[in-house]
Amino acid sequence: MRRHGRLWLLDPSQWWRCQYRRLWRGQGFDPHNSQQVTSYAVMALRGDTRDVFLLSCVQALDYALISRHLGLTVEVVQAHMASALCQVTSTIDLIERARPRRAAASSLEDRHV
């Protein structure tokens, strides 16, 4: 039986993600909140690529320390880091292009009146 990744519950504010297969993984997020978007993009990385990215960016380890910590060569660490940067950037760009526009404050007020 094939194991499916973590699927997000269908929240009405997340309907726009259905048009983009790459955005099906992970939990819901506010597409207008840059911190949530970045967190989603990083958590969408897989395996050693995510580990290398987090050790480099969060723990501020250099490639030599990361390679010793994960048991990889420095060249493999560099390749994982390049891949992570490319994937995170492309995911954030996709979200920015696809995200729904914010509703105008006046139209929201009209609905509640």
C-alpha cells in the first residue's frame, strides 16, 4: 500500500491550493504571511536536503561541520544546499504568483452589515 504524505484538511481559505499539485503537501498557511509561507516552503523539503538547509541556516554550521554531522561529503552537502535553495525559492515564487488577492476592507464590511 502506498503511503500518502501529510494532507491538509480542506479549509475554505485554502481552496486556491487545489490548482497546484506542488502545494498539496503540508498544513494550511496564510499566503499573505511571509513567515508562514517560508516555513511551509522549508518543511516541504525532503530528507537530507531539509537537514542540510536547517543546519546551515538555523544552526549556522559550515559545510564541513554539516558533512561530519550527517556523514556526507562536502560536495554532497553543497549539492543538497543548492537544491534546497532552488526548491524553497521556486515554492515561494509559486505561492506568490498563485495566492488569492486580499479582499478589500470595504467589501468585507459590506458583507457583515
